[in-house]
Amino acid sequence: MLDHIGMYVSDIERAKSFFISALKPLGYELLRELPEWSVIGLGADNKPDFWVSQREDAHNVHVCFAAADKRAVDDFYEQAIAAGGLDNGKPGYRTDYSPGYYAAFVTDQDGNNIEAVFHDPAPTQ
């Protein structure tokens, strides 16, 4: 079981703006800021579990967030694109992953692949 995850970005202010917007439909909010270290912590229920830090040697990662329903996946995608993300897979079923795998993918400004998924128990494709 994971407690938290961290990733590196080249510009913490740009990333902060992007992730606050993109993750809001998934119930995430900015919970901690450590400006002296260029670090932010986002999460839900007053528990930051997604930490973003500025570093010059940022490497690309893939992070997937659970969504409550298909609408949350759609909203994540729209908000992420509006916040400067690039399309990396429009919302839809990925039946090659599993029958009810409904997801969307965006690439943030540092090239990280950010995904939201809803595991639909009764997919209607």
C-alpha cells in the first residue's frame, strides 16, 4: 500500500497552477507548501499524498489518480487541458486494459504522463 508519491518538475509555480486545476475534479487540493524547498503537497481529507518538488534534473514519470466516476475523469481531462496540459489520450474506455477501464491521459508541462481512471463496474461502451 502506498502512503505517498513524489515527482520532480522544472517550475514549481507552473506545476502548482496545473495540478491544482487538473486534480480538483478528483477531490485533490493544495494542502501544504514548503516554499523554502520549492515543494507542494496535494491530497484529500487533509492528507497530502502527492508531493511535487522543483529540481533541475526532473525525469518523466507516469502517475494515475483514481476517479469517483466517469464524469470526474472527463472533468480532470478538461481542467488539465485548460491548465496547459497536452492531450495524451482523450477520455474513454481502454478495453485492452480491462473491460471497465475508463481513463484519460494528459502530459504536463514537464512531459509527465498524468492519468485519471474510473474502474466502471458496468461499462456501457
